[in-house]
Amino acid sequence: MKKPIKTRRSNGTVIAVRRAPGGPNRAILAFGPLRFPAAIGRGGISTRKREGDGATPLAIMPLAGGLVRDRLPIPPQSPLGLRRIRPDDGWCDAPSDPNYNRAVRLPFSASHERLRRDDGIYDIVIILDWNMRRRIKGRGSAVFFHLARPGFEPTAGCVAIAPSAMRVLLPHLKRGMRLAVLG
């Protein structure tokens, strides 16, 4: 049994994501002794993440917060803190906009992603600090850890797991933890 990966900077446990056999968009997410199948970006894993490339960045990303949809019968709890997704919540993905890779309120004139989705993949969303603190225009936005589509279809660059796996992880997620996409 492998021990959780520790990082010197965070002093916290890392959730590790590694490519899995069976396709460029499949991964295994490891947390301590637990292993879960995961979906990654349609562009695979990249060291050169760019806006719209569909790739999941090869990076160690701090957990920056969490969002949950109000249609869940029992709202999940997490030490990370989960905020309810409002109907007007969005995320700017327009590199030329000053709000690039930031939460925005809808309606919003620049290109954006709606966080209140009908397909259920954002019923639970963990915001990853990819290109947020030191934003570089065009380096990628809205890189989240969220729920997988049926069949673990590729994401647009995020990491996604089954709802049952997310419910197992949520009670352990807290500030200072990181999600490491290792390739």
C-alpha cells in the first residue's frame, strides 16, 4: 500500500492523477490507499496548456474552493467549504477580458462558461488554482475537479471522477491540499 504523497510547500496531502491504460483521456486518481477511475482532457495531459486546447495541465494545483448545486438531495460537506452555485454564476474564459479565469456574474458579455449546468457534471466542483494567482492570458481557464460524464468521456481540460468517488473524497478535502496531474 502506497503512502499519500506529501509536498514540502503545502505540508498537505496530494491527490495524484496519472494516465491510465486504455486511452489518452483516462486516468487513475489516487488518494492514500484509494484509487478511482478518472477522465481527463480530450487533449490528454500537456506541459504547454493553452486556452481551448482541451488538455489537462501537467501541474500541481492547490484546491482553491468548492461549489455545489442545490438540486442535490443531501448537500455534501467538506472541510474545504462548499458554496451553493447560483443561477448567475459563470467563469470567464476570454483571454482578452480583464476577468479572464475568474468567477463572473451572468449575464456577462465576454466568452464564459455557465456554472449551473443541466448535465450534472458541475453538481460538485472543486476549483483548482491553475493560472489564477498569476494569470497569463491564454494559458487556460476553468480547470476544475468535477463529476464525470457517463462512460468517463473526456473533459475540456479538467479532472473528473464518478459522483460516488467524489462523495468519498469530499470529507477529506481541505485548504492546503493539492491535486497533482503527474502524467
